[in-house]
Amino acid sequence: MQAIQVDQAGGPEVLRYREVPTPTPGPGMVRVKVHAAGVNHREIWVRQGTVGGASYPYIPGSDAAGEIDALGDGVDGSLEAGLRVVINPGVFCGKCAACLAGDHPACAAYRLVEGTYAEHVIVPQSNVVPMPTGLTFAEAASIGVPFVTAEAAWQAAGVLPGQTVVVFGASGGLGTAAVQLGKLRGARVIAVTRRSTKVEALRKLHSDEVVVWDPARPLEGEIKDLTAGRGADVVLDSLGKASFGLSLTMVHRGGLVITVGATTGGQVDVNLAEIFRRRISVIGAFMGSAAILPRILPLFARGQLMPVIDHVYPLEQADQAHEQLERGDVVGKVVLEV
Ligand SMILES: [Zn+2]
């Protein structure tokens, strides 16, 4: 099969399009013929070597949609060749206390599916979810990681109808998911973007307010103005270095900051007094329970959620897809068509 393979850490040029052996599913596993694979920031960090654990060579990619084309021994009878599926990207042991509680990302064995930048990928049978009708493969492949992460973050924050939430990086894959899921929870969503060219797209997602962040202007004041001086209830921060200090000042006393990514860098300089004196909670969010994806997929079929795709590249142009995502020049997702 054709696949993108990485032999060493580096820039987008280490994503090599080449022929590799087509894998055969073992017991309890299914093989999915990939039609589209979503590109996530995490794959850039793994490629660069900033997120460790890669054993070379490897095929990147955790999100995909396609159809089952081979079954390992003992696979459940409800799954058959030809079934269109979305890959649920979290893999876990299923037996530990965290797994039994449904808190899969807390499982010591938790990892993401790897290998969707390819014509075929093998996943455990529990990692495929039937694909809703009315979605294209590219749309279905753009849901997994961002929507599961955003939904888990709002769930962890316990966001309530009428609360005000701020979403940094609102035009990215995670951001566009967070804006929509925040609205669905009844929150008032303030979307923050650094590019004025993205305002229209964020309005289309029904953001209550869209703030263009010019680092020369005090964003904190703008958020105070929009909240009658009080500050936000929750800030979702996926930028890290560029915004984390601001996030702490933007929530009201007793408010909550969720750190969910670090697209501008992970080393931040924080005055702890900001946190303890103002009784701010900071939580980290990474992925979520395996129950989330099957729960929210029907909302796409009903039009209550919308996959947002910026650009679709053919698989062999994975390097260009990574370059675009690294530039931050996206509204929504970048997807590979296989
Ligand atoms: Zn477990």
C-alpha cells in the first residue's frame, strides 16, 4: 500500500510517500481502508520530536474515516467488510480502574491510534464507530481528535448554560469544535483569533463575540468590557506560551482555565499569586472518554454540529498539509484524501 512514513525527526520533508507492506489484522483487530485522514497538531510535534515516543519508521495519523476491508479472528459479528466507519482515536487497556470508570485518557496504557496517513490502518475492533450518513469521508475524518478533546474539556469544566467561555485559537480545528460545542451547551462563546480574515468564519459558527487579538492591545480589558467587568467563567487555551498568562487574568475570581495545547510553545512564565490569590483552577485536558465520539456523531448527521474543513490535500502532499497547519493559516481542519 502507499503510505506516508517518517524515518527521523525533522521538518515536513521527513514525511515520505512510499510503498510499504499492507498490514494484516490480528485477533480482535480490523483493517480499515482509509478514504480520508485528519491532520492534527500533535502529528507535527511527534514529527519534530518534541513529543517523544516515536519508534522509527512510523506512519503518522490518528484520525480517519473509511471502510472496513478485513477482519481479524474473533471480531464481533456486527462489524463486516464494507461498513463505513470513523476511527475513535484513543486506545486503552479497558481493564484498569480508570478504564472501568470511563476515564480512558487516565489509563496508563492510553495512546492514540497511529498510522492513518496510509491506504490501510489496523485498529482494535472497539475503535471503529459507524459513520453517519450525510457526511463525506473528509468531513468524518476531521471530527475525532478535535471534537473529542473539546467536548471532554467542556465536560471537565462543567460548563453551564449562560456561562461565558473564551476560546483562544478559535479558528483552528480544536477551536472550531470548541466554539460549536460551547454553544450547544448554552454558553456564551467569545472566540479569539489573531487574524481579522477569520472573523466571518467564526461568526458563521454562531460565536456570540469574535475578538481579533492584536497583541499590542490589552485583551484582558476587552474581555472585561464584554462581561460587564466580571471576567469570563472559563478560558480554553490551546496556544500556551502566547496566551496562558492572559488566560489567567481573563477569568473572574474562582474561574477556570483549561490548557489543552501549546501551539505557540509550552514553556510559560506564570506568577503563582495570580492563581492562588484569585482562586483560579487550572486543568489540563487531552482527548476524552471513548464514549464521546459515538455520542456526538449523530449531531453532525442532524446538522447541530458541523465539520469545518479548510483544505483537502492528496496523501502524497502530507508535507504541504503540515506546512499549512504550522503556519496557522487555517479555518478548521486540514485533511488528507487517500
Ligand atoms: Zn486502562
